[in-house]
Amino acid sequence: MHVTGTAPQPAPAPSEDLTVPVGDPREATGGTDAHGCGSRHARRFGLPVATALVMGNIIGGGIFLLPASIAPYGTVSLVAFAVLTVGAIALALVFGRLAARDPRTGGPYVYAREAFGDFAGFLAAWSYWITTWVSNAALAVAAVGYLGVLVPLGGHRWTVCLAALALQWLPALANFAGTRYVGAVQLVSTVLKFVPLLLVAVGGLFFFDPSRLGPFNASGHSAIGAVSASAALLLFSYLGVESAAVSAGDVRDARRNVGRATVIGTAGAALVYLLGTLSVFGTVAHEKLVTSTAPFSDAVNAMFGGGWGGTAVALAALVSMTGCLNGWTLLSAQTPYAAAKDGLFPAAFARRRRGVPTVGVAVTVVLSSLLTVYNYLSGSAKVFDVLVLVTTFTATVPYLLAAAAQIFHLVSGRGASVDRARLVRDSVITAVAAAFSIWLMAGAGYAAVYQGVLFLFAGVIVYAVMAARRQAKPTETTEAASRTQ
């Protein structure tokens, strides 16, 4: 974490082996948190768990529901998936380079603040925080669709809403137990989720029927417009590419492992995504896929007949989404924690217990629960799509700021590049990541940008209050000192 202060902090020297955040109360040998709890509950992640965190947060509710969400656009959405994959890998490489420079918890917040100062850092933290708790609500909505395959929910709004709330609070309880348990749940759920994904992604190719694909462009708009619109929905499926960077303070040998975990996790998720979506499109008839609430279950049922396969996939998908909620709940508290240590978020967000910022977890799950209730009571038939598009906008703000921070380091000569070839390569990758973020922001649509901007501007008021309080503290300290003389 940053040392508390108003000026941006310089990155640690490359020779330092800084595996914990600056100012983090857990020491390298003790592993204790601010409340004196030992390392029995707070444990740093190695490369396998860090990779599982990335893949687990990327491959969550998105892949299990989005084939149905993008089906109305037609198979042109597969083109969007390919373009999106290039942009996601570019972002992964940018995060890896930034984490190698500055391996502190907070991810985009740390990079934006170090490069551009407090206000940019706050905007990154605020936007990312909004993304996490809105994403949790969207994931819970997606998970309920698969829960309905296993347990009859009756279709009543209150029943479905209560189920979505339960799916959010169970991972929150796991987070309160400590980072040790968060990592264990994440690793197990990541392994389990690959069973249905590989079954459909690989097995579905043997049952592929081109007649089920439907029209290439079913949106009624231009091909470019359809690609942009479907990519805005698909971005939700790649949220989590920054997971290892955000939790860098909890990753062993963060300078090396964060970048490796980010690239490996993103590339692996991309391969599963592309094959899985293609297989669903080729096994489930287009007119049925458009209205499906559990497309992977429908794909397995179409492949093998009957309902047993779909039930098994629904169970695995539910486990997967619960694991994803588990990881996102941890991430939702990490960025506010980093900002709170710098005085940019309320101090309560900096409290940790068993390695977890418990106040951040609690506030996040309450806000996502309120958003879930609101969306179900509003009677919207496209709750998942609405939430996904809002997170598309709010996620691109910290992504763009991170890309801008890398551009700043490259242009100013503060980057880690050692030769011209590497400089050119890093510049091209960063330019792709920046252009990709802007394109996605535009593709989110007017309604999502409108709602996202309202969320973003509300944060400006919070920043004004926190900035005023930080400036008042030195004055109060000086006055108190003068009174004692």
C-alpha cells in the first residue's frame, strides 16, 4: 500500500523484493494483521492460486450466461469475442508490466495515483469499486438462472431475489473467515468449473451443426455497430484480468508472479471462452438460445439428450459462479483498502481482520444486495444485461487510467524498457489496450454511460470531502502543538 500522504509515492527500486504493500501491518515473517491475528488465516498466494484468482474471476457468471445474451446479435458476436480477446491480452500485458514496477495492493488505483496524483487515483479506485459490487449483483442474477435448473424457484420475483441475495452473502462469509479460506475456495471452484466448460467447449465440437448458428448479423444494425454492442456485453466476461494486480500485496514474489498469473490466466480463459461460445452456438438452436437462462445446460442436453447432463452442468456452473463471487468479494475490498490507507477513502475501509478488509467486504455486499433488490423490483426483463453494461463503463475508467499510466512511464523514460525493440513492443501493446478501453466505453451505449457517469460523478463529492479532511489534519496538528508550548 502507499504510505499515507497527498503526494504520489515513487515506485520501489527494482532491486527490492517487496512482496507486501508498503505500510501493510503484516510483516514478511509474522504475517499478522492490524488486529494481531496470526498468519493462520492470512496467507500470501503463490503463482497457482494467483492464476486461479485471475481465471476464477474471469471465468465466472459471464461465460455461463453470455452466450444467450449475445445470441440476438448473431454470429457476428464471435468476431467481437476475437477482437475482445486481443484487447484483454493487451490489458493483461500492461497490468503485468505495471505490477513489475509497483507490486502493491490496489492495481489500477496504485498505478494511476503514482503517475497522475490523488484525484486520478481516486477516480480509478472509485470506478473499480463500483464495478466490483455491481458485478457481484450481476453474477448473482446469472447464478440464479442455473439454480433454477436444480431447485424450482417458482418464477416469483421475491423468491428469485432472495436466492440471489443468498448467493452473495455466502461468499462474503467465506471472506470474513480470512484470505487463507478465500484462496482455497478459489482454487477448488476454478478446477470444478472446467469440467462443464471443457465438456461443452471440446465435446460440443463433435455435435456442431452449422444450421443452428442463425444469421450472421441479427441485430438490424451495421456489422461494426453489432460488433461494438456485443463486445460491450462480452467485456463483462473478461472482467477480472486485473485480479492478481489488485491483490498484489497478497501474492508471493509479486514482481514476477503477478504478470505471469495475469497473462496465463487471461490466455487460458480466452481459449475456453472462444471454444465454449462457438460450441453453444452450434449445438443450441438460435431461436432457443436467445431466450435461454442456462445455455450451457441446454447445450449438454442437446448433445446427449435428456436432462441429466444439463443438471450436472447447472451444478458445476453454480459452484463456479459462487467461487467467482468469492474472488470478486475479496477484490471489492482491496482497492478501497489501498485508497483508505492513503486517506482517499474513509478510514474504516483500511481495517483488516485475518488478512481481509472486513469493512470493505461488508459495505460491498450490502450495496450489491440493495442493487439486486432494486433491479428485481423494477420489473426489468433484462436485469443481467443492464448490470453488465453499467460495469462495462465503470471498468473501462480504471483500465484506461492504467493504460495511460503505462504510456506516461514509457514517454517519460520511467518505464522498465531496456532497449528500442522492447520500447516499441510495449508502446504498441499499451496503445492497443488504451484504444480498446475507449472503444468499449463507446460500445456500452448511451444508457450505460449515463448511469455510469452518475455513479462516477457522485464520487467527486466524496473526494472533495476526503481531500478537505486531509488538508485539515495538518492544521489541527499544528494548532495542538502550539497550544502545548
